[in-house]
Amino acid sequence: MFKYFRRIVEHIYRESFCEGNYEICARRRLRLSGQPVPANLLPHGGKLWEDHARPPEMWEVDD
């Protein structure tokens, strides 16, 4: 269930911030400029957690 939820949230963010109005997507701008894209960066430029911190345990993903 949670994997599905994550896909839905990813789709909503992509649709809201990155489809059609690409220039407002902070993640895309970094990627196109050849810079690394931090995992905590949201499409609108906000952050899920501080750069020096680790993500909350409940957000950890298994790779």
C-alpha cells in the first residue's frame, strides 16, 4: 500500500510543479545544469529536511 501511495504523491508533485511549467521545477533546473539533486529538495524549492540532517526514520527507503 505504501509503495502505491509514494507513487501517487510523486505523480501529484510532478503534475503540480514540473509538467507543463518546467521552469518552476527546482529539481529539473539543478539536473539540467549538471548539479546534483538532493533527495530532500521539493519541486518548488522547499526542503523535506535540513541539508545537514538525515531524513526522518519513517521516510528512509530501502534501495
